[in-house]
Amino acid sequence: MRFPMRSVHLLLAALVMASGQSFAKSTDNSSLDAELTQLIQVLGLTGDPSRGMTIPDIKSPKAQLGMQLFYSKSLGGEQDSACVTCHHPMLGGGDNLSLPVGVGSTQVNLLGPGRQLSEADFINVPRNAPTTFNVALWKKHMFHDGRVKRLDQYSIETPDTGFNKADALGGENLVQAQARFPITSIEEMRGGFMSDALTQTLRRSLTDRLKQNWESSFRKAFNDKSTPIGDLITEQNVSEALADYERSQLFIDNPWKAYIAGDQQAISESAKRGANLFFKPQSQGGADCASCHSGDFFTNEEFYNTGMPQIGEGKPLHAGDTSHDDQGCFIISGKEDDRYRFRTPSLLNVEVTGPWGHNGAYTSLEAVTAHMLNPQKALKQYDPKQLQQTGIRQKSLERSRQGSLKAGIDIKPVANSSKQDIDDLVAFMKTLTDPCVKSRQCLSPWIPAANANDPDGNMLHGVGQDGQRL
């Protein structure tokens, strides 16, 4: 699963020759605009990563059913967690925690910071909860290690089938395939429910719970008045509805998009300097971020060892492994080159999707940006005291640090990077935030009302630390 680093170097070299302009840092706003305009043209950026795609409408009956299911504890084995437990719109489509707390929380309805297990327990979910925002835009892989993968136009690999093998039950799209797995995770939603059952048996059992009270909701969503209930309320239809709800969360109307469209006042001078750093190769004085965070979706969907510090339990190499040394794609492929490699995240709305890293090791955007400018140095100097969440083990930090360095970090350090560079890069990344993701009113279509239809009375209405409804 190792992919070669793609570069914009040749394109940018052509830009230099065509424009005759220097790539030296500039504080002149008009010069910054001129350089950025050319960069945008050469890179073919439009600001719209959804071009040519059909995105579900949150108001559609199927997406509405998906929202009901997403918020229902009935899909949790112990009925104390739901999909929304770790993926709430008001928490950036995640949970604002370094590592999620799924089943076994001391307060079922408390989501985000403050949610915890009993004082005697350590958090056992191995990786950070990815945002559901813009999840429809992924074309190649889902999960941090890519264990759900598009093989071809018709086939999807999943953990049920293994590496490079198509899953006949994978569904129509990557999101549907992914939606079938959190309910099978002991740490996230399953708990001890049917602990000896195969995953497909578990899915069918959880779906059977819905047959008593959810029939009218499914018939409306699938516009089906006659199919027997056993063929209507199926795990495939559950995952299809969940996927439509998640895929409807398209939030791409940001200041950067407005800037590309011609509004040069849409972003600040600092953000413009940051954009220049972001898109230019190091050979031209840039940070070369775009070699991985490329295109309008700001990711090439490929996998790299970025030297992210290991915190928490980590995903085991195999059943019975207690090393707590999460080696990423290697767990899936078994290829030596894949050790410690994880998927490049999209940077759209990155301002609100922290903590950052595949395990939430960094709790500020400035800190993770500094890490990416010099991963080797940052990994060696990483201090877990920055974590804001209790109950996270650190037992494998040093072992993983040495393993990651030995495997070879894929990011070349940016020479002489400064605090100003970090500030400018962060300013640019904040222009990728759609204002809607910060507005409760704007996000309300994706959050069930207090009096929403609740087929079996098991809907989770999350609250924050202040006790207020999210």
C-alpha cells in the first residue's frame, strides 16, 4: 500500500519559466495575489471538489431515515452508544477527543470533551474518530489505514474479506461499506453483545431489533409499500440509509473557494502567504504540502509515514498482540514498506476537526502544522503532556518512536521554517472552513429536533460538558 510521493514540482517549474517571476516571499498583497492566481491556474484548482458527483439531499426520505439510525442507540450492542456518539455535527463531524469513548461511558448522552469511562479504565478505541464532513468526496479509501478500499468501479475491499479481495456485501459506495463496521467494533458500539458471533450474524441481529418499530420509517425512505418486512429492514438497507445521511454532509463553501472564484478580499494577507508556502515545492521556498494534500479535496488519498507519535492502545498487529504499537497499513497489507503509514487526511474544515493525527496526538492546529514541517524533530521531542484527555496510555510511545524512525519518515523537513510560517499556514488552512460547520442553526438539518420522530424511543440527544444540548 505504499504509494510514490506525487509532486507539483514540474508544474511549478513551468510556472516560473512562464511567468518570469521569483518565488521569493512577498509582503506585497498584489504580488501575492498574482502568484496565487497563477498557482491556481497551473494546478487546475476550482474550489469545488464535488464536481460531477451526485450528493444526497439531507431532506430526502432516505437521508432522513439515515439520520434517525445515526442517532439511535438501537444499533449499539449494549444500547449505550450510537454512530453520533463519535461523530456529531457540532463537534466537527467527530467528537473533539484525541481518542473516542464509545461503549461503557459513565454518561451516555455526554458527547465530546468530558466524556469518559470509569476512572479505573483506559480508553481502548485505538484511533481518532475521522470527521463525517465531506465523506462523500473520498474516492479510494476509508479509515486511517485504508482497510475499506475501492478496487474497481464495482468492487470494494472490506475487513470482512481481507486485503485486495472484493466484498459482495460492500454496498454501492465507500461510505456504505464503511458504515457497516463501527457496529461490529467491541470498543466503539458492540461492547460485549454477541461476543462470539460472526460480524454478519451480529449485523442481522441488530437489524432485527428494528423490525418491531421501524417499519413505517423504512417504507417511507425506500418508497416501498409491499416488500415483506424481513426483506425491507436489512443490514444492507440500514447501511445504505446511513451512507445517504453521512454523504449529505457536504461543507465546501469556504473563503478559499470564494478567493478562487475571484474575490481577492476573501482571505487575509497571512493566509495568502500561507497558501504560497502550501502549494510551492521546497526547491522554490515553499513547504510542499500540496504534494500530499493535493487538489480541491486537499488529499491524494495515499499513505505516508509522517512520524505521528503513538498514544493510546493502538490497533494490534494481530489477535493477542499487546505491543500497543500501531503500524498502520502494515496491519492490512503485511508489506514492510507499509509500516507506520496512514492515509493523508483532507484539510477541508480542518480547523474544527481536531485533535489531529490518526490518533489525535496533537491538540492544536499550530502544533500539528509544526510537526509536519519537521516530523523527525517533532517526533523525537513529542510531549504527551499536551493531551487534554485523561485515560490515555503512553506505554508504547518510545517503542513506536524508534520503529517509525527506523521505517523511514516520508516527509522531508522544511529548512529554516519559522513561527511566522506556521502562523501563515494555519491562517490559510482556516480559509478552508465552511462557516456552516460553526453554526448550530446552519447544521440543524443534520441534527434531529428534540421532538423528532423516534421510532423506538432510543434516540441519543447529545449534550456537552455544560449540559446544553448539542
